[in-house]
Amino acid sequence: MQIKKVTEFKEDLYKQGERFLKELEKSGEIGYIGLGRDYVILDPQASSQSGSMFTKQRGMRYIPPKHF
């Protein structure tokens, strides 16, 4: 049961990643995919809040790498 939930969760993440890329392609927007270890990318202090920087200051859409 637990393995099935993890598998479904990962599949959902990948679908969100695909949707993100398709939306960028359709709209012509520029996006940012954060690359690195999860404990760095997802930690605001360790990543220097790079996701926030790209979305708020540069107007770019951001997604962490777990979605691919």
C-alpha cells in the first residue's frame, strides 16, 4: 500500500512537470528549473531563496527538479 502511494505521488509530480513545460512552451514564457540536491533547492536559506528570486524579481516561473 505504501509503495503504491509513493508511486502515485511521483507520477503526479512528473505530470505537474510536464504540464509546467507545456504551459511555458504554449505561452512563450521563460521558466526556471532549479537543479541541485533537494535539501539545498527546497531549503530557502541553503538555496539563497533562488526560486523566490526568479519568480518575484525576474517574473520567471519556477519549479524544483523533483517534478522531472
